[in-house]
Amino acid sequence: TVATAGTFGSYSADKLALAEDGTVILFFHANWCPSCRALESDLNASLSDIPANTHILKLDYDTETELKKKYGVVRQHTLVVVDANGNEIKKITGLTNNLEQVINQL
């Protein structure tokens, strides 16, 4: 398997397939959430530091009602690690204000 550069981008269901060869993290984000904006800003400033085969997909906390229900997300700024079928592997809440803190909890 060839390692592909890590990415940060918008969620779409077809991107779950990236988990077959790597790690997919769903980032439930709200524009009105200060810690969400801080993490997003750090991710955008650290794109080259995202580990190979790690893909962070941003979802809108206010509109993704079904996915929030599916993963039991009750507050914005929740990260959910999923497999290629969209099954939850791990939920990360709390201290994830920058890329390093996210990576350390994987």
C-alpha cells in the first residue's frame, strides 16, 4: 500500500473508503463554536503535518442530524474515528484544540 498524504476536507460518504488503507476522523464542527474554529485553524495551518493515510473530514454540526444520532454526538467539536463502512471505532472529545492533541488520542 502506498502511503497517501494526510488530508483535511469536507465530509462526503464516499470518502469513508479512505479508511480501508488509513484512518478517517469525522470532525463535527460548528461555525459558532470557538474551539471548533481554533482546531480548524490549526489543521489548516498544519496540513503538511497530518500523518500519512489520516483523513479528517469536517461535518456541519447544525445540519448533520442523522450522523449526530448515529454516533451519539451531543456537542460540537466531537471527533469520531470510523472504519470504511462508517462504523465508529473511537470517539474523541475534550482536549483536541490542535492537530497534535488529536493525533495523540488516536
